[in-house]
Amino acid sequence: FRVMKIKKSIFILMVIVLITILGTVLYKDEKYNLIIIASFALSCLPFYFKYENSKPKIREVVVLATMIALTVVSRTIFMLTPSFKPVTAMVIICGIVFGPASGFMCGSLSATLSDFVFGIGPWTPFQMIAWGIIGYGAGIFSKNLFKNKFLLYGYSAICGLAFSMVMDLWSVLAFETSFNLTRYLAIVLTSLPTTLIYIVSNIIFMFLLSKTMFQILQRVKIKYGITEGKIE
């Protein structure tokens, strides 16, 4: 059953990626609102699949909504420090504690909601994809990441690099009618300072937040009987 849920989630991820890339190439910046709506709706499906054979628990939805709200607030608080934000660390922690589906929702929906403050645009779907996959991956490898802090920091660093490369992909598709490898590599090289900030900030925030948040969220899971994403 778990394998089936993972397959469905991966299929949805592929559909979101396809919609985002094709929509950007075909419509450029003109229809990004439609892409955001489609991606937003699809982002919710992995979470719904958790309840296929069980009754929905409102407390689980409330806990996830609270985690998303905290992630949005954490990004807003660091508004004056571009690229140096705790969002990725928060999304990873959510994925580890509550599982892949919750991690994906936290990442993708936090990107959309926080962009109401930072500005919604054609880059938003790519942020949704990047943070969503980061949260989903954290859920998949939750046991290893939870038990080994060096793997946790390493994953955080890789996510900083991956997020930057996904956003660089948007930069290329926004100006080209098709993917241009030469331009992409040039943008990747010129954005190295920003990428380095992503990597360093992820490690720093993970170091500062992980221990305390793991303890708090684990207590929340025990208190409310949330078994999804169990890592103990």
C-alpha cells in the first residue's frame, strides 16, 4: 500500500513538473497564474492519498497547517536578508517528522502563500516544485536523516544547490523558447554566490532548529496520535 502511495505521489510530481515547464515555454509569463493554480491543486493530492483507506483526522490537518504557517512566517521574518532564510530547513524538518506527503505540501504551499508577501510571479511554480520535492525527499529518507546529523546537514546543503539550480532553470525558460544548455550553465556560474548563501544558510538554520523542532514535533505527534511519517 505504501508503495502505491509513493508511486501516485511521484506521478503527481512528474505532472506538476511537466505542467510548469510546458506552461513556461508555451506561455512565457502570460499564463503563470493558471500554472500556479494547477500546481497548487495538484500539490494537495499526495496529502489526500494518505486518507484513501482511513478516516481523515482533523488534528493532522491542523498540525500541518500550523507547520506551513510557521514556514511562511519564517520566510517573512527574514525578508531583509535575501537568500538567507530558514524555509528549506523548516520544510525538511516537516518532511522528516510527518512524512513525504506532508513534506511536499509544506514546501509547495509555503512557497505559494509566502509569495503573497514577496510577490507572486512566473517563478512561483518553480519554487513550489523545488521546495515540494525537498520536503518529499526528506520524508522518504526520514529515518537516516533523523538519526545521522551529518547526513541531515549534507542533505540540507544539497537542497540549497538543487533549489538554486531549479530557479536557474526558470531563468533560462523565461527568456528562451526552448532549453539552452549554454545559457543555463552561464546562469548557474553567475549565481554561485547566491547558491553558496543557500547552502550555508540551510546548514546554519538546520543546526539551530532541528534538535528543538524535532523534540517539539515528536511530542505533538505523540499527543495527537499521529502515526504518519513515524521515524522512531
